[in-house]
Amino acid sequence: MHISDGVLSPMVIAVGFGITLVLLVITLWWNRNDGNVAEQIPKLSVMTGAFFVASLIHIPVPPTSVHLILNGLMGVVLGLLAYPAIFIGLILQALLFQHGGITTIGINSVIMGIPALISYGIFKVGYRKGIPPAIIGAISGGFAIFLAVIFLATALITTGEEFIGIAKLVTISHIPIIIIEAVITGSVVAFLVKVKPELLPIDVEVTKDEDN
């Protein structure tokens, strides 16, 4: 899921940094207007750490291996701040472990960050429509990986037709990750609803009344 240096065309790299810069400004500005950025720093730090560590857990899927991403979970828990958190995590991964390239931090942020934002929207809408948090959490987590794979394949194919085969392999190999992350996200959401519902973008008072 992490694209390395020297793979993509300069145009794709430039577009990736452009989109990332715009989304960083928008998400940070929006949360600043809400006045809750400082309050969310501890939660942001924990989720960024989880995203950072998740990439180190590799799952063999012959003839390659894949790893957890948790971008859907980050979107559900952090909301709009998921994008800055993923951006920071990618920088640390690239600098400390050479996991992904420096020049591709922008496009890698797009590939994982935009699906995280979409998963946040899916979760909020689904919860308001009465879908159980665990189920909508699982849908959000799995769909985030699905979108990330689509974005990754698009970035590769846009660079050149020679990457079509790799794009197909990447798509197929991430099917197990879609299922695993759906289960993880749904389970974490179900747990948080019971012990710490204020960490989720839901109406805490309504949740407590439902539990009673």
C-alpha cells in the first residue's frame, strides 16, 4: 500500500502533494474552528501510533505479503483529523523504516487519507440511520481499505500501462485485509461504544439512554 520513490511519474507525485496540502489545510482549519484540536491531541497521538505500528504487522498472501493499515478505524475515531494523523504517520514510517518513499508521501496520504475521511462520513450517516455501531464500523473499516486499493491501483495505472499487472496483484492480495480490517474496526467500535462512547462521532447521551 506504500508506494516507494522512483515508481510514479512526476505528475502523479505533484498531484498527490497538491491534494494533500489542500486537505491538510482544510481539515486543520475546520477542526480549529470547532475549537477541539488541542483536546484531541492525546487521541490523535494514540491513533497515529496505531497506524504507525500496524504497517509493521505483515500478513503473507502468496506470492507477496500485505499489512494492516487501520485507516478506516482512524477515520471513525478521529474524524477529519484522520488525514493529518495519517500524513504524520507516513512521514515517520518513511524516515524511520524506509516504508514508502519521501517523494510519495503526498500520494500515499491521498491513497490512505481520503478513504479514512469517507469512512468517517459513512459511520456518522450509518449511525444516524440506526445501523448498529459495530456493523457500520465494520462497513466503514472494510470500505476504507477497498477505496485505498482502488486509489493505489489508479495511481499505478496512471503512471504507465506496465503497472497494470502489479495493480491487479495488489488488488487481489488485499482482499483478506479488507475482511480483517472490517472485523477489527467493528470490534473496536463495539468496545468503545460500551466503555468510551465519547471517543466516537456519535451522540453520547443517546447511546447511554439506549444502553439503559
